[in-house]
Amino acid sequence: MLLLAMWLPRFALAQRPVQAPISADTSCKSIALKEVVVAASKVEESFLQSPVTVEKLSARALRLTPAPSFFDAIEHLKGIQVITPSLSFKVINARGFTNTTNVRFAQLVDGIDNQAPHIGGPIGNVLGPSDLDIQAVEIVPGTAAALYGLNAINGLANFSTRSPFRSEGLSVRQKTSLNHLRDPSSGARLFSETSLRYAKALTPKLAFKVNGTYLRGYDWVANDQAELNPNGNVTTGLFGSDNPARDPVNSYGNESSDRATLALGGKNYVVARTGYDERDVVDYHLQTIKYDAALHYKPGAATELVYTYRGTVLDNVYQRSNRFRLQDYRLQQHALQLLSPVVQARAYLTTENTGKSYNLRSAAENLDRSFKPDATWNRDYTTAWNAAAAAGQTVAQAHATARTAADVRRLRPGTPEFRQRLAELQDINNWDQGAALRVKADLAHAEGQVDVAEALRHHNSSWPARLSLLVGADHRTYIIQPDGNYFINPEKNKDPDSNLTYGKTGGFVQTGVRLLDDKLRLTATLRADKNDYFRVRFNPRFTTVYSPTQRHNFRVSYQSGYRFPSLFEGFSNVNSGQVKRIGGLRVMSNGVFENSYLRSSIDAFNAAVTAAINANTSMVPAAQKRQTAISDNQDLLVKTPYTYLKSEYIRSLELGYKAALLPGGKLLLDVDFYYNSYRDFIAQVEAYVPKTSNPDSAAIYLSTRATQNRYRL
């Protein structure tokens, strides 16, 4: 990418950060020895003496970073991983397993969670600050669940924004670049991001700020044609372009649920529908419009009341197990904060509306099915294959001829008929028939914490400064409006169309003491969380920091953490390409786990059955060949060993050392070691249930798609 950034820092009302000039002789010492962090312990403390690892991008570091944005700069912090599923969508992770929707890493803006409620994780930085408004970034790699309880078992990032009291004026930034250079899929494309910030202190007690960002570009074209099913017809010697069950990575509509086993010429062949490339069913133009406004009021010298509104509208490509076009997707957030040395309280509401978004795989599948159902297409394919083989064509030629015949009148990409049908499918909220993603969800959160030790010192100056005591509590409720496809209300005593709610309440106590003339600092934290559908869980954290001198600091910490299932993991209810995706809570999937078989074992079983039938050259009837093959290979079937969701659990041990070396602390040495142990890890599995209560007949039912219920759990 060729990037040109134009930074216009001074207009008639110029950006006026209130800070003293830092001389070259003192800057390193100031940064190394006096830098403070908040995220590690929820109170201000020395960066060097933090009880756990903290990575920080200060205001100075952000000014000096060569990265295109502060979010890009995060990738260069120690121990931090950033993946990029889309040009305007990055996912942060630290110290743990991740994917393109990282629900194990919490992302906060001024202490406020900016996740999309139904997804359970943030969509990059679309609800976060712009480069003009960012003040600092703090990241806690590893579990932060003992203090935050926000499913932060992989880590937590907190983005601090600039105060309108200390940073007034008008700022504008324009970024322009070219990407897709020498890209045959698209040709060179323009990328543009325009940001504006205006802040003003109206009085010493009242100030406001507004921000706006408009981003436009053309996303990366997903056109990976690597074969996912190269051995689909290995027993008949058909590979590569001759394989009638081809499934390229970025071609949709030819997955396992779009295949059938056809008896042709005395052998069984696995045949897939033709499908469409991703670029046929998606517009790669992306756009993000985000905006925020904040009103700050200071009733006292050290107390501040802040109301913040954030909003975003985006068009983007989003990746989970399937890929989606997020279109007219909207997020909004209202937040109210009270900040003081003793009390901090926050309440916020996040609303999500997926707009006109749709599933790319379902769109491709149902484009094929809308012109001809599977049964009709398979019948036409069989008829054409038999005719071609009788005319003397080879097996591979007959398959090509059969596909051409079965695809007659198939919708062609780019035609008016194709575009009209795709638009219709984008508005059908059932992925067995259409592709729409229609979710409306809210997240309501309230929390508060009290620095008890600070309060006691205000009222009683004899309270020892070496003792600290912090207490806090929070409550969160997710509210889903059932759409009849993606989410339903599973509670039997409630109207299935009534809102689905999913809540959690928690609290923590943290106490600490400084000993040996402040050289030894001991801290203990205990958190309790009660989540709907789960019993109370306790998370302890114990930390020790030993500082023989101000420059040398050794730390040891042990903590545990729980993560409760996201809405998507717990409550999904999606008809997804002939496979039913259902949440892993018992209220959603009762009876499924106990009676299901792993799809991987069913695939192996059916492949073995097909191989046995194709290898059997005896003159016995085809039905008898099939029955023998099923009987001989039924031991390959494996019952699902998994069960209903439990809360994920992690135990983490960390050792570290920070030192400010050389005169003036010009060299910072930071070493850490950690060991994580996980239990009850949450993942997905495909498992199918035979439509019979007789276990002796399971193999027969699992050999045919029509006699099994297919689930993604």
C-alpha cells in the first residue's frame, strides 16, 4: 500500500495540548520512571511496578509511531498479535487461542466495552476513537478476568481519549493511498480516510468535543481456489478439474451440504452443485462512517462527569466460520461516567442493527437452488451422465457434460436476473432459502468501584498509606429481539417472540500492602460472577512485586479466569445450508449431544462405504452391495464425546522483571514468562443425529442425508 497522510495541526483554532516541553535530557527518565498505567490494577500505578505485564503506547509513542494508525501500531507491541480479516477490520489478541472473532479479548474505550453485542467481540475499531482523539493505549496481555470479568481471558486493551479541557481546537487529518497495485482481480484502487476533531472548554468546568471519520476503500478480493475436497472421488480416480465434488476455498455452494452421492454406471460418485465464486456474490467496496460527541463537566477539582455518544455505519466483509457482507450495519452507544479519586461509576447502552447484511455462502447456495432444487438438479445430472456415457464419452467427459446439462438456465453472474435474485435472497431471513442476517441486539451495562482506602484517608489521615482496598461491582444484560432464524427465545414458559435476555452480575475486592519500606508490594484480588444458566464462579488473583531499588522490579502473579459463552455460542438457532446451527447451552440443544455422531466420522464412514461399493465387482444386486458395505464399516462411526457448554476456565502463572538501566533510565529492560492452562474450552463441532431411536439402525440412517438431522454445535 502506498500511503500519503496529510496532517493539518493548526487552524485558526489550533490543537492546544496543555503540557510542558520535555527536554532531550529528561524525556527518557520521565517516560521510563514516571509513566503510569491504570488497566493492570484499576488504579494509577507505576509502569515499572505493575504487578502484571502491561504494554503501553503513550501519547509520545503514538506521535512517533510510523504506523498508518494507532490501531496498526498495536501490532508492534511485545506479545500482541493482530490479524486482518478485512482492510478496515483488525482483531487484537494476546496469550491465547484466537480466530477472526476474538471473544476472549476485551476492548475498552475509556473503560467502556465497545463490543458488538450479538457477536461478543469488537468489530475492529469501528466504535473506537480516531487517530486525532487517541491519548494512550494500555494492553494487559493474559487474563484480566479477576478485575474486569469481561471474558478477558486472553487479554484486555483500554484506549484512552483526549480530554477537551486539556486539548482544545480543530484538527483535520486526511489519509490517501493506493492499494491493489498489480492485482489482476481488481486493479489499483483508491483508499481514503478523512478525520476531524473539534474540542472546546466553554468554562473551567464545562467542555465538549466532537469527532468524525469517513473511510472509503476497496477490500481484499478473496479468490483462493485451493481445493478443500481433493479426494472426494478418490476411489474412482477423478482428481483436480475432473473431480465432480470440487470445493475451492472461495467458491460457495459446493460444500458438504451441497453434495450428493449418485449411482452412475455401476459406481458411486460424490457430486457437488456448481456454486459461485465469492467475488460473484459480494461488493468489495467498503465504507465506514463513525462519529462521537462528549460533554465533560467538572463539579470539583478532581471530579468529572462525562456523557459520551458514539455511532458508526459500515459496509464491510466480515469473517467467522462463514463470510458475511456487513451492509448498512449500525452500532450506537450512550455512556455516562462519574470519575473521581474515590468513586468511579459507568453506565452504558450499546445497540446493534445488522441492517441489510447477508451470508455469502448461503447466497451462493440458494442462487443455485433457486433456479433448480437439489433433487431436480441431481436427476437431470444423472440422466445427462447416462446419455453421455452411452454415447461413448469417458467418465470425466460424461461428468462435464452432465454438469453443463444440469446447469442449463443457471443464473449467470453479472446479468440483471442474477443481480435481482441476489438482492431478493439478501432479504430472506432463512439461510436454507435466503441469506439475510437480521439481528437487533442491545447491551446494557452498569458498574462502579470505590477506592475504600482513599476514602478512609480523606476522613482519617491516620489510615496507613501502605494499605490499599478497592471494591467494585457490575451488571450486564444482553437483550436480543428474536428474528425467527438467527435467534429465538428458548424459554418454554415465554412467548417465543419475546426478547431473549442473558445477564451477568459480578463484583471484586482487591487489597494490597506495601512492606519493607515500600520495597515489597503484595496484592490479593477475589472476584465472583454469576451468569445466567451457570453457578457462581470465583476468580482469585495474587501478585507480588519486589523492588530492591526504584530501577529494578521483580514480579510474580497467579490468577484464574472464567469466560462465559457469548450470545452466538450459547443461543444460535440458524438454518445454515441444510445444517442447523444451535447454541451449546442445554436450553437450546437438549438431547442433541447424547444422540449425535461426529460428522468427521460420518464422512469417513460414507467414504469407506463408497469405496467398498466401487471395489465390489461381484454380480450381486446394488442394494446388497450397499448393505454389506454399511455393515462392514459401521464401526467407523463415533458418538459425539462433547457435551453442553461450561464456562471456559484458565489458570495463569506469570513471572517478570522490569528495569530502567543506564543513566537517566534510557534503556528499559522488560522480561516476562507465563504459563496458561485451559479447561472446558469452547469450540464448534458438526454432529448428525440419525432419525431413529434404534441404535442398531444408526449406520443405515447416517448413510443417507435424508434420514439424519444435521447440526453444527
